[in-house]
Amino acid sequence: MKYAFVVFSIGLLVGAVPAADSLNCRWVGAWPCGPSGAVALDTERDLAFCADHNAKVCVLDVADPARPSALSSFVTGGYLGDIVYRANRLYVARGAYGFGVWDVANPSNPVPLGEIDTPGDAYGAAVAGSYAYVGDFDSGLRSTCRTLTT
């Protein structure tokens, strides 16, 4: 029932906005680290993790969305296809370099926890429970980690 209400409410909002208004979307701010290909959020700490295609992740304080500020950055290796944040961990699909996990409990000093090479190029990532799943281009879906909890 909860979901039906949300969908209904969105439908009312969409119907009330003129078509040319783009649902009231507008630019608020820009991040200071260059181009980004993937983003993950830690909404409890107002952090954004932005990955570029040159193997770098920038950690941003987005408490003020109009003025995001860089806290740190780190190089992961490989083309970054996707990143996922869960419980102070950042899971990174790194193209030909496989899949990696970083501890981001201290956003100013991310620490690599481990990596695994995949048969193909890791481009997609998802985390559910204590498993990480990697979309590995020619090799399909891979379940890579079993114990991701702290």
C-alpha cells in the first residue's frame, strides 16, 4: 500500500507540472574534481563518491549541494564502470583490473581492503546482503565476495 501511495503522489506531481518545465530540475552545484562516470552516495554523512574513467575516485562533502568540496581522492586502477556504497565500504568495478573494495569509514583517508581479478572486464556492480555481484562484460554476472561485513 505504501508504494501505491508514492506512485500516485508522483503521478499527481507530474500531471501538475507543465511539459516544458523538466519537472523543476535545475543545476545546483558542480563537483571540483573533473569529469565523472559513476557516483555513489552516503546520505547519512552527506558524502558523494564520484568515479572518473581514469581510475580515480573523488570523495566529496555534499552537505551544501551548491558548494561540494573535495575531501580526498584515490586511484583504483582501470576504467571505472560502476561504484556502490554500503556501510563504510566502496565497491568498485574496475574494467580490466577486476573488482575492488575500499574502507571509507574515514573519508579523508580511504583504505583498500581487497580486490579480485575477473575473467573479463568488470563494468557493473551491485551489493546485497553479504554478496557483491559484478557485471563482467563477456563473462556475465559474477558473485565475487561472500564476507563483506565489518
